[in-house]
Amino acid sequence: MPGLNEPLYRPSMPRMKTAMIDARADLRKSVATAVAVLKSKNLVAIPTETVYGLAGNALEPEAVARIFEAKERPYFDPLIVHLGSQEWLGQLTRSSPESRWLAEELVRRFWPGPLTILFGKSDLVPDLVTAGTEYVAIRMPSHPLFREVLRVFGKPLAAPSANRFGRVSPTTAEHVLEELNGRIPLILDAGPTDLGLESTIVRVEADRIGILRQGPITQEILAQIAPTEELAGSEKTLVPGQATSHYAPSKAVRLFDLLAVTPRWQEAALICWGPIHHTSDFPVVRSLSETRDLRIAAQRLFGLLREIDQLNVERIYIEPVPEVGLGKAIMDRVRRAVAPRQ
């Protein structure tokens, strides 16, 4: 595996032409083009139901290395492997008999869908995918375009979010182009993603579900199947998206506190919760959801951060949402966007 301090993306590397294809216009041709690129050990940005992913052959170290280079992603941050069918699960993983029944129940209920499960890895999975650990994160996406590419390609795909490391995840093809133009050969455009937040990541131990990353499959939903707990500490390093500062635009982001009176609000934008308010205090105000719908808030969060990042303001304030259900995943991303930059 490359050294952790090696440069990931060299500005001197030749830039390539990035093509963007509207997959809605010709699905078969789009899939065939994507598969040809993947077979050449190169990368394709494809929408999932969560965010756009940067896909490469998960079993080919050269393709996996290109993912890290294009994203400027540190090699210690593992990738998620995406499957087109459960037939690959037995080849890529090792599971303990004690937890197998619960893992099988999670697969039965939530695949295909936005749930990633951490398994013991087999020797077939390159160490680069797992950052040298003995565990591999796997999910089966439900987006029809991604599933068709997986079916025709016939092999698992590693696919982190299609953006430069630490920045806001893309929910449209245009977002991907802003991030990776000249770094990857192909983007498949199928419109905005449905969910807007990355998948929930869990680890199964005996009769408990450990949550490593909050996401669309909420802790309340998982608790209906088995006892749950949020995992912390060193176990967090086994899965992606755990950097203290992450999901961040170029402008500074702060949590909005009405009591923290500041004369500089006139130089900032506000992303509020509920009906538009504080328009007399901020020159730019957007709402995550005027009806206080957490599903809409999840869909809009990354897009609003990107939109406001391009406006003439110095910083972005975000009003907290209730930390229940999907609100936990939303606030996880907000806190990482707010954290001091490394």
C-alpha cells in the first residue's frame, strides 16, 4: 500500500477531458460507455440513491489508486465496496457465526439501499480498499443506473463520494464536474440524487448493531431489529467520512446561535430551519425545509452549502435541526463542516 505521506494528486499530472453524458437520454449507451471506461481501470462518476459516487473496479489496485489520486484522499481513509448482487458477498467477506444471523437480517431488510455493513474481509479485497485493516465496508445501492452498471460490468465497484477529500459531497452531476473536471474521464448524469446524505454504516457484533456513521437508515429504525449503540474511538477509523473536518465548503461554516450577537452577520449567509426568517440580519437566507421535513433537509444540505459557497459572503451559519431520526445524520455532517479545518 502507498505510504501515508505520499502525494495523492500531483498538479503536474496531465489533465484529461471529462465527458458528461445524460444517462436519461440513452441508458444502454451510457452504461456501455461507463463499463468500457471501468474495464480500462479508469473511473466513472455515477449517482447512487445517496450522493454521486466515484466508481472504480474494487478488485483492481490500479483503479483503486486512481480514486485516491483524483480525490486527493489520504490512503488511511477506507472505501466502500458496492455490489450488484449478494453472490459476491461470500467471496469478499468473512463473518463470525455469532453475528451472521443479524447481518443476514440487515441484508434482507435493507439491501438494496443506503445501509453499509462492515465485514471481515477476504484476501480477494485489495488492502488499499480497506486502508490495510481486516474489515471491508459493503453495501448494495438501489439506484437503477448504478445497479445496471454493476450488472453489466460484473464486478464490485469501490465508490466514495465524487468530490475532493473533505469537501461537500455532490448530489448532482454538475457538482461532480465542479470538483473533478480534468481528473476523471466520465460522469453519468441522472439528475439529483434522492436522499442527499451518505449511507448509514454499521458493524454487527453478536446480537447488537454498532453504528459507525449515521445516515438514512436511522438508529430508531435499526433498533426495531436489535439493540443499537453508537461506536466511537478507534473503531471509527475502520470506515470513511470520519475526519473531524469534512463535508466543508471553502467558506467558514458556523452553527447559528441567536444569543451570540455579532455585527458581522451582514457579511454572512444563513441556512435556517423552518420558514425563512432573519432576513433583516443576513443578506442571504435559505431554508433546509420550510415545513421542517428532515427528509427534505437531508436532500438540500449539501446543495445549499455549495450554492452559498459561490456567493459574495464571508461565512455560512447553519441553524441546528432536531437530533431525532434523520436529524442525527444531518447534524453529524453539519458538525464536521463546522469543525476547524486541518
